[in-house]
Amino acid sequence: MKKVAIIGAGIIGLSTCHHLQKRGYQVTLYDDQEPGSGTSFGNAGLIANYATTPLANIDTLRQMPGNLVRRDRSISIDITYTHALAGFGYRFLNAARKSSFSANKAVLIDIIGRAIIANDALIDDVDADDYCTQNGCLQVIRSDREASKKLQAAAKDKQADGVVCQILTREEVLALEPVLNPSHLEGGVYYPDTKHLKSPETFSRCIYRHLQENHLHHIKEKVTGITQDRQGHCRVDTEAGALEYDHLVLCAGIGNNHFLTQLGITLPVVSERGYHIMLDDQAIKLNRPVGWLEHFFYASPMQEGIRLAGTTEFASPHKAANPKRFKQLEAWSRELFDAEVWVTSEWVGARHSTPDGLPVIGRLPDFNNILVAYGHGHLGLTLAGFTGDLVGTLLESNVEAVHGEALSPRRFTS
Ligand SMILES: Cc1cc2nc3c(=O)[nH]c(=O)nc-3n(C[C@H](O)[C@H](O)[C@H](O)COP(=O)(O)OP(=O)(O)OC[C@H]3O[C@@H](n4cnc5c(N)ncnc54)[C@H](O)[C@@H]3O)c2cc1C
């Protein structure tokens, strides 16, 4: 039985453990933190079947200067993090070119299609059906001169990508979500097929429990170093000692950059932080996630209340949270619901984002037995089942599998 070590017990590492256990590998998981307590804890819970547009596109570039200088901005770049963005920045510009954008988008559409099926299977395998709802999701827009045109364009784009959606009038939006503030509401786009997890944390725990039932070996230590020797054996170091494996999979989120640096590899995967606040839902009843696209956040009904999650801040994952962001989310929630709100908790976490909007899944150049799975940006929950399955296929076949080249780390190193 081949031995595989997986570093990172977020949704990506857990799903990967599951797929490798299913294929008969002896799996050891490394993480000193509780499973699912990193970035996977704080997301909006969307299995985002509609998210078919890579962020690097002409519209983003056109809107970027305005978005960066708004007083109530949702996108910011921390000046002390700009050095880390150099390799990312020029590749982002490149990925926004029409030909690159179309190619990346085609891959994204295909892998999201596969991911929805893979996540259904994962949810089923680990008995997490009770935490998943299919009530659709709404994206709302405020009235301005262009609002109606923007709605038409958004729906047309998604329909061309094969996503089922429909434009709703203001009255139709309010019929679905009576708690929304009618003032300045133009209408929305409704995605009836979208699924939603009302506790991403519990989902991670369900997978972990299932792994334990299948004899997972979890070493609750921080990994301090990794290597692959000439014979191809992979070594994992912790303060408790070193162990050897046939294969190693790096699923440590933004923490992967540290390991890659040890191996002399640099990938343009950066920390794009997002925030959330939780609201007491005694007075506000929401039936499904509602996205307010102008401000890049979703309000999602969760087991513990309503979660407003989103925004973008390119900053070190280790930097303290910016309290202004929490205040801004609170102000937007008052506007979205036109009601008094009670914030019960606040959270910040680091997405690991690539310039082309595609994850990095594959073997490392020159270290054939070490694989990496990160760079999922806004879509780690959505792509979890797909990623674990792809890692399994890559390990078994020793060749690049589905979209191997487009997802491989080699696209940034060769
Ligand atoms: C505000 C926000 C909203 C989001 N909404 C959505 C959404 O609705 N839908 C969606 O699909 N995605 C969403 N995402 C993205 C999604 O949450 C992430 O892509 C996903 O959680 C990444 O999972 P991960 O397992 O790669 O990382 P993580 O959950 O961060 O897990 C990495 C793990 O590695 C461990 N680790 C790191 N270094 C070491 C080390 N040296 N030794 C041992 N262990 C280590 C950490 O402790 C951690 O447990 C959102 C993200 C944010 C920030």
C-alpha cells in the first residue's frame, strides 16, 4: 500500500484525503490546527456554479482604478504587500487579454461543471446532505442609469456559459426575499440551481469524521520542512521528528508558498484576504444567499445567523484585520436590509489566488512525487471535490489528467 502525506486540513486537504483513501492509499494528514478552521471556516458557503468568469478580464481592469479609490471600497492593496504582487500583477494583465481570458474561461466552465458533480458525491459520501440546500442564489443590483443594461448583460453572459439563470424585477426579487430593502433596488439575477452549505465548518468536520472512520492518521503538528531525495522518497519534518512517504500533497493554502520557497520554486499565488461578519438572524430571515455585486459580498443564511462575506484585500495573511472593513460590512448590511443589525462575530481569512483565476493542481517541476493543490481563490469550496479527485487521478496515472497543462504549476515556471 503506497503511503501519502497531505499537509493541510482545510476543505482541499480533507477532500484530497478522502479521494486518496477511496483509491486505497495509506493517508497521513498533517495540521496543527482543527480541521476546517482556516480559510475554509469563513467562506460564504456557495457551491458557485455561476462563477464562470475569471477575475482577470477587461471589465475588472477598466473598473479597478475607480474601485481602488472609492471611500467605501471593497478592493484594496496593502502597500507593504506590493513586493509579493510583482509576479502576480503582470500575469494578471496578461490573463486579461482577450485570447487568454477566453481560454481560461473555457477551462473554468468545464471544471466547475465537473466540480458540481464531484461535490454532490463528496456530500453524499460523508453524509453531509443535511447541511446542503438548493434554494438558488440571487445577485441584486441597485437602480442607476445603467442598471437594466447591466442586468441584461450579466444574464446573457451566464446563459452563454450554460448557466441557468433569469432576470428578476424588483417585485420578483422582493417576493423571494421580502427582507431586502426595496429602496433603490432595480432587480436581480436568479440562479435556481445554486447550492449552498449552511455551515462550511460542519461540512469539513463531516469529512474529517468519515476519514477517521477509515483509519486516517492525523499528525497534529506544524510541518517545518519538506524534501524529496534522489530515490523519490518524500520527507516531512515536524518538531516531533521526520517521516518518509511515497508521495506528498501540499494543501496548506497560502502556507504552501513557504514550502515551495524551500524547494526553490516561486509561483504567483498571492494572499487575497476576505472578511466576514455574522449577524443575529432573529429579525432578518433570508431564504438563500444574496450577492450585492457592487460591493463584492454575499449575505448567506447560515446555521448560526446571517453571514456577510466577501471583499478583497491583497495583504499579508499574517497582518491584523482592518477594523474598518468590519464596520463597512456592517454599514452595507444595514443598507441591504434597511434594518437594525447585531454583529455577533467577525473574521478575516486569506484566499490563495492566481492571476489567471484557475487553481494550481499538479506535480512540481523537478519533484515528481510532490504535488500541489492550491490557488483556488474564491472557489475553494466549489472546487474541493474536483480537486481531490484530480489529485487521485494524477497520482494513479503519472500523467497530467483533465486540463493538466492549464492547471499544472508548470504553466508558471516554464
Ligand atoms: C470571505 C470569503 C468567502 C468565500 N466564499 C466562498 C464561497 O462561497 N464558495 C467557494 O467555493 N469558496 C469561497 N471562498 C474560498 C474558499 O473559502 C477557499 O478557497 C478554501 O477555503 C481554501 O481551502 P484550503 O483547504 O485550500 O485552505 P485552508 O482552509 O486555509 O486550509 C489550509 C490548512 O493548511 C494548514 N497549514 C498551513 N501551513 C501548515 C503547516 N506548515 N503545517 C501544517 N498545516 C499547515 C492550515 O492550518 C489550514 O488548516 C471564500 C473565501 C473567503 C475568504
